[in-house]
Amino acid sequence: MPLLPLSNAPRSSMLRLGGALLSALLVFVTPDALAASKSRSKSKSTRTRSGTSKVAPVTPEPQPAPAAEPASEKQEAKEAEAEAAPVVPVEQPRPVVAAKPAAVARPAPAPRATPAAARPSESSSKATAGRMRIGVGPDLFLESAKLNGEQFINISRRDESFDYSSAGFVSATLWLNTSVPSVSQRLRVGAGARIFGNYGAGGDRTFGFGLLNEAFAFAEYGLPVADKMEVVFAARGGISLLVPGQEFAEEIRRLQEQGVGVWSVPRVGWLVGPSVGARRRMTERILLRADILAQVQQQYLFATSEDIDGLRYTKNWSTLALRLGLSLGVEFDF
């Protein structure tokens, strides 16, 4: 009986040693099993996600999937190759950008208006260049004239010529003009009338001729030289008309009483002359001007030749006058 305790002691120690070895073995084996299970679960979830992304649902509510069947070896190999293959990103369609409208050309900015003080005088004249103008003014003049006269009775000749100067020194002129834009905005043409009134010789030899009037056409060119000021170059030409009066009318009556066929009608003549002056615009419609005028005028008084009682009677009279004058006037635009 004393041998029983000895045999039980080694057996218990053997049991303890085997339990320790089993525990150690479990400690080493358990982490590998857990890792393998985790990898298998990850691969299954990856396959599930890839299959979901590749196949889009046909309808908003998917049908219940059939029971999973064991995958064959070929399917598993294909899935493994699909997992190993690189994922190619799918290009998304780019949004269509609307084409920008072509830039519209902006109009060039209008030039700034020049201040009124800086504008040349020509701008104001151009603004009213197309208007007609009427003018009126007095003329102061000096005259050097001569009456060329002769009378023939058969072969007998009597000289009746004499030099004289005008008894008066004032006349009045009225004119109307307009521009000629087809030629130049500075060119103006017009017509006018000049009235001398009773015209006669003065000084040592007085002789009255009657009422003298002139009708003329003219052209003028205005050249701007300063603010609202221009120099005007002009020329005129026309006819003169003398209504007999005073001593000249008495001479006509005397000849008529002697049987000479002379008439008491107005006598005509001609005139021509240049002028130069200045014109200034005072307001939009009023201009002042002054001109120096030189004029040559010839007036025909008698030109008769006839037989009276067997005698040849001839009488010729005409005047030739050179006048220098200063013309002052005002013009109105309308």
C-alpha cells in the first residue's frame, strides 16, 4: 500500500505539463486562424462591392437575389483576376460650355465738344452759311468825273465837255446775298441797289443831271482772320439808270422845241468796281461790315444824229466818273 502515493504524483505532473503545452499551442494557433478568417471576410466584401459597382440596378427596387450557389473554380479564378486587374477610371462626360457671344464692336467715342471760347470764328460762320442775308447801309464817296460832250451842225463842231465832281457825297445801298456751298462756304453772291438821289456837278460848274440809281450783282469771298471777324474781298458790276431832271431835263426840252428827236426817258449806263472790307458777327443774326469801294461808271445822255431842215445835226453826251467810297452797313441773317 505505501506504493500508491508514489505512482499518483508523477501522473498528475504529466497532466499539468500536457495542459500547459495545449494552452501554448492554442495561443500560437488562434491569431493565425483569426487573421485567415478576417482575410476571407474582406475578400467576400470586396467582391460584393465590385459586383455592385459594375452592375447597375435595372429598376429602383432590386429583386431578391437567389440563394447563393457554391462558386465553381473557374468563377473564382475569374473573380481573382478581376480583383488583381487595375481599376480603370471611367471618364465622365464633360459639361458643355455655351460659346461666348462674339464681342460687339463698340462705337468710337464721340469727340469732345470744343469749348466755345476755343472755337474758331469759322464755326459760327459755317453754322449760318446757308442762310440768306439782307443788308443796308450808307456810302460816303468822293468823285472825279467828266462830261464828254460835242455838238455838230453840218461840219461845225462845238465842244461841250467839262470836268466836275459830284455835288453830293452820300448814297444809300440795299443788298441781298446768299452762299454758294457747291463752290465754297466762304463764297457769297447777291444783288443790290444804290441810290444817289439828285445827282449833279458841283463847284465852279454846276449842272444837275437828275435822279441817279444803280442796280448791280456782286460776288464776295470772306476770309476769317480773328474771332468773329473776316476780311471780305468783293467785286460788282451792273447798270445805272438816270431819270432826267434839273438842268439836264431843261436841255432835253430845248432840243425838242428845236425839232430834235430826243426823248425824256431814263438814260442807262454801266458800272464795275472791286472792294475790300471787314465784317464782324455781333449776334447770331446781325453782322456789321465796312468796305472801301472803287468804282468806274459811265452814263450815256445823248446819242442822236439826224437831218433837220437840210442840216445834219449830231449831239453826243456821256459822263465818266471814278468814285472812291467808304461803305458802312449792317447785315441780317434770315
